[in-house]
Amino acid sequence: MKQFNLYGLLFGFNENFTILCKVIVITLKKRKNVKNIAIVAVLLAITLLTSSTSLRKSDFKIKTVVIDAGHGGHDPGTHGQFSEEKDIALDVAMKVGGYIKEYLPDVKVIYTRDADKFIELEQRANIANKNNADAFISIHANAVSKNTIYGTETYVMGAHKTQGNFEVAKRENSVILYEDGYEEKYEGFDPNSPESQILFSLSQSAYIENSLYLASKIEEQFGKRAGRHSRGVKQAGFWVLWRTAMPSVLVEIGYLTNPKEEQELNSESVQGNIASGIFRAFRDYKNEIESLN
């Protein structure tokens, strides 16, 4: 299947590619000038060319997935008339993990949180990276000033294509304001700057094809099987996706600012439908990736 060819190729060198990108990030933070962009291009070209000589078919298996329930603790996330994002995200995340454990027992499920507690953005990404996760799924609920808007959206790391995408990323990234010493910890992070957009693209480019494919699977399940209104796959600058070294998606399961959808998102059966849709998408993604071996 053509859409998976890139993953098979990149698996042979994505570790070195990721390390290179992190070095580039540090370099550009210290030296902000045009010449650095040229250096980036040269380094990437060298990495891709030298790595391509050792490409081989992989025995890769998806063994570990990290399920990330957005917000938590003193960070409620967005809210509707009677409910908060942190609670709904946790309910759905636990259901997704439960389905995976039951029907894909060969996959290890790790939660960034399994209770109402605050987890820093950096820590969420670190949990995935330290456990060598093969996929990262972050679950959130959306909000907008216009209460007639509803539906699901699944994001992958990338430059903001529209102002709306930027506003979603800006809101989710604002979690850092709840963290002690965030000014120092996230120094230089500006998802609205051209330089940051370049870094975003570099650090996730080794995983973008598979991230997009998993995201499209999720939205397809929402629209065709889970009875949700799919608003499609989108790209924006999310810190938590930027820092993960694996295919990663951020799922906005609906709008709490839409009265009807808020009611639905608090329904046990609707949460189950959403969770089973995410599970089925992950299952199909896993099976098709592994079928390439």
C-alpha cells in the first residue's frame, strides 16, 4: 500500500533523524539568522542520503501506545455550560485504553494520567519518549465562540493552515501557564513564529505520513461508524506533538460550547462510541503497518 512506503523507509533512520532535529532546534535557538536555515538543509540532506544506503525491510511491530487525556487537576481545559474538558477527556481516554487492552492484548497501554491530576506538557511527551511508544494519542474537547459549531477534528503536527487551527493550538498550548517556571522551561517556544514552524516541520517530518494516516483513520471512523460529524484532519503547532518522537495525533472529540454536543459528550454511550472509533482506527492502523513486513 503506497501510503505506508515512507514509514518503512524512515524506520531505518528516524532515530538519527530525530536526534539531528533536536540539535537543529538548539542551534537555531542560540543563533537566529538566515545562514542557519541553510545549515539545516545541508544537515538534513546529508542525513537522508547517508541513511538511505542502509534501508531495509523492517520487522517493526506496534507494541506500545500512550493515551493522553488532556488537561487535569487545576487545569480544567475548556468548558461548556455544565462540564469541563478534563473530565470528558479522561473518561474517553480510559475507555480507549480499555478497548485496546481487551482486544489487542499484545499492545502495552500507558496513560499519561488515569485520574484528575495535573500533568505538564513536557512530562506528557517524556512519558511517551521514555517508554519508546509507537504511537501517541492525545484526547481533548474543543471550544469556540460560535455555539453552532460542532464536530470532531484530529490534528497532526504542522504549520497553522488557518487562523482557526492556530486558535485551537494556542488554547491547548496555554496549559504551560499553569506550570511553575514555564518561562525558563519553554523558552523560545512560539508557535506563531516562522522559525518555530520550520522546527515543527523538521522534528515531526520523520513521522508525518503515519501521523496523517492514523488521523485520517480516526476521522473516518467518527464520520462513518461512530455517528459523529467529522470536520477532518488538520495541522497546527501543538507543543505536546512537537516533542513526541513517534507518530502522534491530537483528537478534539467535539465542542463543549455547542449545547447539544456537550450533552452528547457527557453521555456514557456516546463516549463509548467515540472511544471505540479511536480504538478501531488504531487497530486498523496497527494491522496495516505491520502487514508491510
